[in-house]
Amino acid sequence: MEGERRASQARSSGLPKGGADGESPGGGAPFAGSSGSSALLQSEVLDLDEDEDDLEVFSKDASLMDINSFSPMMPTSPLSMINQIKFEDEPDLKDLFITVDEPESHVTTIETFITYRIITKTSRGEFDSSEFEVRRRYQDFLWLKGKLEEAHPTLIIPPLPEKFIVKGMVERFNDDFIETRRKALHKFLNRIADHPTLTFNEDFKVFLTAQAWELSSHKKQGPGLLSRMGQTVRAVASSMRGVRNRPEEFMEMNNFIETFSQKINLVDKISQRIYKEEREYFDEMKEYGPIHVLWSASEEDLVDTLKSVASCIDQCCKATEKRMSGLSEALLPAVHEYVLYSEILMGVMKRRDQIQAELDSKVEALAYKKADTDLLTEEIGKLEDKVECANNALKADWERWKQNMQNDIKSAFTDMAEENIHYYEQVC
């Protein structure tokens, strides 16, 4: 396969293990055991009370996280996949740099939408040039994510930001919303670029290099409607049958995902509530400075004292604003990204189970001789390869994802702790 050849080249040239925005994740002790046990996560990582149901939090567009779709586009050789996804011992060399910037509003008679400039710089030989500049809208990112899931159903594809964020009817084209989305899209592309397998996906290359009309033409070359419907029907049928004998290691993995999802969602809610309370505190406090200044004008004996109080309030306001900035730019996005990752992981597990369920159904049909035995035997051999291929892909990517997750969460909380230390040094 072309993808295997490129992945082989990546190992020889040395691709880095991925962190967001082109940076390798920091070191440090992990907070969840490598065994994938949910008990370790529950006892060591996010051991928080569960009575926070009334907290306000950004809602998610569930349609973007539809985990029922499945495409069987996978390589048929387990050995080739094992070679393709060997992630360990890679030197820290990077040859693909991506920047997402300059959001631009477009108004047509039909719709209004935002496009983002994407600049790609690379030294890879398979690219026609060393630098590319294109503009993409959110729908193009959705298309790319879908193609990556089709080609690599049991690899952990990075999440996209939600299509809509509904909290107090946030304006969709508000500058803050657009900037938040731009940063998330930037991280999405760089996580793909840093992934040892996804980075060589042909659709990813087209996304980064093709002009708008070329990308539109490329999109039309995908499977037709009837083919996609057939794939969906087979996926639904497989999911209805279920998996009878899921391997123990994937049972542990599934338990880990369920526990992680509960805990990270709770942390996300608490973080959002803390930010909301900080905002309310800041808005109220910044009104007191001017009040004390006005008060000093009518109190001759307290002029210096009142002005000193106003100065202290102003200093506290600046320190609080800086701490809020750190919270909104570092902790909140990191935590919320892993909320979305928990949904991605559930989808990956479901697709893995669908592949195994399809194999189980063929084995059952052969046992009862419900169809031509020679044909079934051949199909079973191919499906066994596909299941092994899917399992190996998921196991390798799982360890890589867990290490990145541990590093990212640790870094976010460490940065927040440092911000709090600086805050109290300034105000105390």
C-alpha cells in the first residue's frame, strides 16, 4: 500500500510523537496507569464528587460525534498494519509545519460562513512545493475528519471543535468564538501532522495543498450514495448483533474510556463554573475602584486612604484578569478537548466491535452451513486479517494517545497552578 510505504519512510526519517501546535508534549509522571485499568483512573486521576449536575457547561452538537457510521476501508494484511503503526523510539524530527490564521467572513445570497487561511511548510519529497497557502471553511474540516475515519477506523482521530456552542445564545460569528475555533482547528491539523500514520494520508495532503475547485472535485470522487448506504446498513446490522467475545484487553480499554469520560466531563463542568464565578467576581470588583476615587473627593481627611484602596482594587483587577486569561486559554480548552476525545474513543471502540461482529457472523454462518462454505472460508480469512489489523492499530494508537493525554492534562493543571501562585504574589 502507498500508505504503508510512506509510513515506512516516516520511521526511517523519524517523525516526532505528537503534541498540539507542533510541539512535543512535556514529560512528567503519568496520572493513569499504562495497563488501561479504569480503577487507576478512578482512584488517582479525577476523583471528584459526582453531585455537580446543575453546573452550566457548553453544550455539544451530537451530530458531529455520530459514532454509528462505519466504513470498511482498511488494509487486509495484519503484518502491514503492524509495520505501519509502530510508534515507539521515533527521533524528534519534524518536516511538516501548519498554521491556521486570518479568519475571513463570506456573505452570499444563500449563507454566511467563515474561512481560515492554512499555511503549510514542508520538506517532504511527495509534496510538489515546500510551501502552500489555501483557505478552508469548517465543512472542509468535517470532510477531512470523515475521510480519516473511513481510512483508519480504529485509529484515534483528533476531535474538531463543535459546530455550534450554545451558552446564553453565543453569537456564531462573535470574534471570541471565531478565535476559539481558529485555535482548535490549528490544533486539530497539527495533531494529525504529528501522527505517524495520519500525517501520510492522501486526503490530508489534498486538504493542505489543493485549491478550492480542486478540493471540490476531489470530494466528488468518494464512494457513491448507494455504496455509503450499504456500508451503513452492514454497520447497523453488525452493531445489532453485538460482540459475544470481546478480548479482555479491549474490555479493560472500554472500562477505562467510560470512567475517563465521566471524570473529564465533571472536571469540564467544574472548570466552566469556576471561570463563570471568576468573571462575575471580576465584573463586580472593577466597579469599586472608580467608586473609591469619587468618594475621596468628598472626604478630605481620607483622600490618601481611599485612593490607596482604589489603587489596590485596580491591582487586584489586573491580576484577576490575567488569571482568568490563563484559565480560558490554557485549562479550559485542554480539558474540553479531552471531553471531545472521550466521544471519539467511544466511536473507535464501536467501530472495532463492528469489525469483530462481522467476523463472528461469518463464522456462525459457516458453522451452520448457511451458505457456500468455500466462499465463507475465504471471507472469514479476510475478516480475521481485518480484525487483527484493527486491533493492532487501536492498541498502538491507544498507548500513544494515553501518553499525550497525561502530558497535556498535567501541563494544563501545572500552568494553572503557576498562574495562581503569581496571582497571590501580586495581590497579597
